[in-house]
Amino acid sequence: MKTTEMNVCKSCGMPIRNVSDFGTYPDGSVNTEYCFHCYEEGHFTDLDITIEEKIARNIALALKLGISRKKALRKAVDTLPGLARWRKTGKKATPDF
């Protein structure tokens, strides 16, 4: 089943194109805020991660997908700090990559 509009995970920025890409609540229902990589059964899968670590993970994944390091870094640094999960922390991303 496809979603009717483009959704983006508010933790990692992944585009969510299918309902199966969403995370879940403890009862198994769909959480439309986060993807299944970041949120499962009502909890973040990477609870103790910092925004800098999340940026590094996003870059590593982008490199595996054939995206240049420069483009991946720019996208991660420009996107993640504005996502709901990271705005709540009040922390500013200052990665040293």
C-alpha cells in the first residue's frame, strides 16, 4: 500500500513511500512520524544516538547507495537538525567530518 503524500522520517529524513516503511507503536499500529529503521514498537531503535552519530550513519548509508560524500554530508547537515527529533533536544549539529 502506498501513502497518499510524501512523508519523511522525522529522525533520519528517509522518504517514506509505503505504509510498510513507517515505524510502529507497541500495539503494532503505524507511527506516521518515523520510519521503521528509527522507530519500532514505540521506541527509537537508536535511543542514545547523538545527532552527530546520526549524521555519520546517514552519510555511511548514502555512500553505500553511491551518493558522493560531499553531497551526503551537505544533505545530512542541512536536513537532520530541522527534523522534529533533533529540534526537541535543542542541540545544534556541529559535525567534524
